[in-house]
Amino acid sequence: MTYPPCISGGPYRNANGCAPGACCFDKTEWPELVGKSGVEAKNTIERENPEVTAVIVHPPWIVIQDYCYNRAWVKVSDDGLVVAPGPKVG
């Protein structure tokens, strides 16, 4: 599996010139995707926030623990559906 380069602080600015956490960042949480397919969730996240790469993760959901402003983990069940609480940037 390939991960995007992690952007986790420092002088990073998004395409609008905003720093992480600024009000001009796009959407960062998707609880409404719980129960949807992982692929559908990935596509939705990347469409709604082009700064983010969504990464689908299957059980047992082992992920890198660093926080990245440009990544969202999409945790799915064995049948490929997004689990609660839903994807979010990090």
C-alpha cells in the first residue's frame, strides 16, 4: 500500500494559501459515509476535499499513528463498508 507524503505541520499551506486548522480548509470529517462502500467513501472524500488522499483500511485497521493534514483513513468492515464513527482527516 502506498501512502501520500505526510503533511503534519510547519509552513504547509493548502491550494488557497491557508494553514492547517484555518477556517478556509475544506471538509475534514465524513460521518455520513458510515455504511457506504469504502470505494464510494474514498471518492467522496477526495472530491469534497482535494487536499486529502483517502486510504481504505481493512480489519484489523492497523495504521500509522502520525497525524497528517492531507490524509483520511477510511476504515471498512470485512464486507467493505465504512465503520463508525466514519472517516476524518488525520
